[in-house]
Amino acid sequence: MYEYELPNACLKLLRDMFHLQPGESIAITCDTESSMEIVEATAQAAVILGAKPLVFKIAAPAGGKAGDKDMPMEALINGIKACDAWVEYNTKLIFYSTVYDKIIEDPNNRPRYMNQNGVHPELLVRNIGKVDNILLNKFIMAMTDATINAKHMRVTAPNGMDIEFDNEPGREFLVADGFVGKGEIKMFPGQIAWAPNFESINGTIIVDGTLSPPLGAVKSPVKFTIEKGEIVKIEGGADAAAFEEWLRAFNDPQMFRVAHLAYGFGPNAKLSGDIVEDERVWGCTEWGFGNVGGCLVSDIGELGIPGACHSDGICLNCSVWLDGVQVLDKGVVVGPTPEIVQLARDLGK
């Protein structure tokens, strides 16, 4: 599938986004659930560019720190850390595991990294191969600047969601703007993620898209009551009960705490049950629970706030206010400036 388009998308990924140079080495990690079509096309693109691909394929672990016991830790750490760049295609995350923490702990001595957990050919072609990354970068950076400068935020949705919080001054944002520089940690393009002041998070989060792991697309909305950044109640149908049971099984209080939120701004992203794409659906907000990566809490340290695992929930058609100024109205960009609105329209949104 996509045997013509996929190599072009992978070449665009390495050449234009990673700026991979002749002679550089790139670690391509995957597991037994990953798309090997993408792995092979990425390795081929690296060779075309004169770079040296090194593929690491492992048995699919549990994911996150819960998967530490399943990974060949020292081999992965030493092998990946020795490379200039790293693209992660693992379906079960190395991201947020101890392996990941050890690889990225020194910002001056780590590969530049992009997370592409579990992507498949159609997703990669549509969200990278067919997107104007220069234009998307302009929009993402402008919206990031506006959000960083906000002190207080409110997020609502038509399903009754209503949550407020304060941004933490000086805390860096994790901006998936489509480009990866030396030592940078980047997510799949089309997202702006950050960790607000945790104690200030109060209200209700209602997930009506995807909740992964462990559920995927939810059959009915899952309502979280949040007090001072902590889940105090989970309500809904069978999905809500299953998710609460999953959280409790870790016996880790951090799994009941908000880890971050993010805007979804992928021009071609669609809700599919695949969390990597779902959290980029235009106009959604995505809320993480559990482990907090160090890249999201730069003021705390590179190891962040450890948790046994991490889950992400997608809230669709959100409305967002920055210090009282509306920037999203049910998923449509309406501010904070005419320039940002026009960039969104130029992207077809």
C-alpha cells in the first residue's frame, strides 16, 4: 500500500524535517506490532540521503516504564544514544520508558528525536507527505507564542466539558512544528503540548474521542472530575469503569494526576482510533495522565515526574480562551489575531 507515496513521505521526513546529512546515523526503532513498510521506507530514504540507518526491532513490550522489564535496556540505550538521530515507530512506547529517560537525559549528548508511535503508511502519507510543513510551522509557532503569554486558560466543549488552569511561568512547551534540530525532542507534527501549573487545574474533562492506552476510541464519553490536578472521580459507561480499573491496577498515585494538555492542529488528521493521529485532530485538546516527561517540565528536570505508565484522552470540538480572549470556537480558530486566523484558513481550516 502506498508503495509510490510512502518513500516520498519518508524522504520528506528525513531530508526536510530531520535535516539528515550524509554520513549521519539514524536509529529507527520498532516492535513486532509496527508497520515494517514504514521502517523499510525510512531506512531506504536514509541511504538515499547518504546516511546510515540502524534498525532496532524488539518484541512488543507493555509500553512506558511498565515495559522496562521486557526491553533489552542496555543494548537499546547504548545503541540509540550513539546515533545522531532517532525516529520511534514502536507501537508499544519506548517513549516515557527508562530506556528513553536514559537516552535523552543529557541535552548536550543525545540524538535528535521524533515520536511516531504506531504510525501506518496511510497516516504518514496524509499527515506528512501531503501537508505544507512550512505553512503549518508558521501557524504552530504563532499559536504557541500566544498561548505561552497567557496566564489563565479555560477549555470547554459542547459535551459539557469545562476546565480552567494557570500556565506555569517559564515552563517550556513541547512544540510539534515539523522540524527537529540538534538535541531536540519532537512529537509527530501538528500539536502544541505543555504542562500547566498542576495545582491550578480544576473542573471537568470529558473525553469523547480516544482514550489510549488501554481503550482506543471510546464508545461513550468518559467524564473526569479534576481537583488541583488530580482525578477525584471518573464517570460514564463501561469505558469509564474499564479505564478506572486500568489506572488502579498500577497502584501508582501519579496515574491519577494530569500530566499535560495539548492542542490538536493537524490539517489532515482525522479521528481513527490511532492515538498519534487522533491527538492531532484539528480543534481538539488532548489530556495526558500519569508519567510526565522531562521535556514538559523543564523547570523540574530531565527525568520529569515518573509514573508507571501514561495515557492520553482526546476531547473534540473544543473552545479555548486565553486570558478571556477566545481563540477556538468548537474547534474553529477565531483568534487571537487576524494573522493567526488567516494562517488557519490558508491551511484549509
